Amino acid sequence: MTVGPMEPSAAGLDDRLPAGFALRPFAGDDDLRAFVGIFAAANAADGVEERVTFEALRNWATHATPHFDPARDLVVATVDERP
């Protein structure tokens, strides 16, 4: 498993991506907290009243199934090191 940021070219992505863009492995609760804020901002911008809680995301991200392994399947896109 990769433990640091992945360069776009190493991930099979086009090298013309914006400066500061990187992919990295999922970092657990810190990422989930960021996701809550991202989802809230996106839903507010779209006029969607639903809000996702940290607890709901943590429940989802910590329950592997035969078809979902968070360590394998979650990759975080960052810009200037922020999800």
C-alpha cells in the first residue's frame, strides 16, 4: 500500500492536472471530518437539506465487506494537501 501522496502520472492520470493536485491513501477520521464539511458545503450549494454526520461516515468507512475494503478502495484527492 502506498503511504504518501501519489503523483498523478503514477496513478495513471494526465500530467496536465492542476498544480497542487495529488492523490493519497485514505487517512481515517481526519479525512472523514473533512468529508463532512465538503458534503455539507456541496449540499448547501445545491439546496439539498440532507447533512451527513461524522458518525455515519465513520460507520460506512469502518465496515469492510467482501466488495469494499476502505484500505484498498478509498483514495483521497487533495489540492494543496487539503481534501
